[in-house]
Amino acid sequence: MTLDTGDLINSIMQSLGRISFIKPEDIPNIDLYMDQVTSFMDSRLKNTARFQDKDKILTKTMINNYAKNDLLPPPVKKKYNKEHVLLLIFIYYFKNVLSINDIQRLLNPLVEKYYGKDESTDIASIYTEALNLGEDQIEALKKDVMEKYARSKETFSEHEEGEEKDFLQLFSFLCMLILDVYVKKLLIEKIIDECV
């Protein structure tokens, strides 16, 4: 069976085009109980899970552990406000790349300085700025993925067309993506270690 990498790359581009981030205005303006927080996060982020029928976006245990480990301020009367939810969204995205310690080092200064403040710079405005940067990156990411894909199609040119060549080129493509993430992760860790 020959791999149809053209269909694969089209599917990837469509998936990247469907990425949407939770906006602060999407979050209810009322404080939520834990079950409401987990339901909200699940409804908004389930489509980002690799195995949507199995992967848990956020559980009560996770939230309790985040609060216990000072990643998240404690709830007030068992309710979580909009800033709690925004911090949980940051944690959700960060935990796929960073250790809990690194997330703590990154978020603790934000929480200490901006959580619960009625100033122009608060958790919501910081989240919005980060969200805008993330949305800007999607087009750049599409271009980068296409360039990596094109480069991978140039590899293993000595092989005849067919399943083996397709697989080796797909492997090359995946290696470029993986190594890109690996190097960026090292860079993130270095910046955290030296600046946060």
C-alpha cells in the first residue's frame, strides 16, 4: 500500500486552519464550580485531544493538584473565576511542552503580579496578547510545514517510487518536525532557566 502523503499534507493544512483558541469573552462571566470548569474546558478543547474519546482535557484531580502545587490560586468558596480558567488554559497548552516545575516558574510571577488586579494589565489582557501571537503563528506554521514537507520529498531520491520511498520520506518529514520541536523546547528551557 502506497502512502498518500499529498492527502496527508492537505489534511494537516485543513487541521491547522481549524485551530481556534478560547477567547476571554468565551468564558462565562460568572464564577464556576469545578464540574462547570471541567465541562467548559472539555467542550472547548476536546477537539485538540489526540484520542478524543479517551483523553481527559482536565479532571478534578488535575485542578486540585495545580492548586496544591501553587500553579493555580485556590478557589473562592469552591468557585473558580475567569482568571482561574485562563490560567488553566495556559497550563493545558504548556503541559504538553514543559514540566510542572517550569510551568510554575513561568506562571507564578504572573499570578503574583497580575492575578485579581483591576488594572489595565491583568491575566485576561496577558492571555489576549498571547492568544493574538498564537493566532499570528498559524500562517507561519503552515508555511513552515509545507517547506519541511517539500524538503522531505527531496530525500531518498536514490530509491524507486513506491511504498519504501514514501515511508522514508514520511519519516524524514516527521524527523524535521520532531527535531524542530526538540530544539525549540531546549530553547524554551534555557530561557526559563536564565530569565525566569
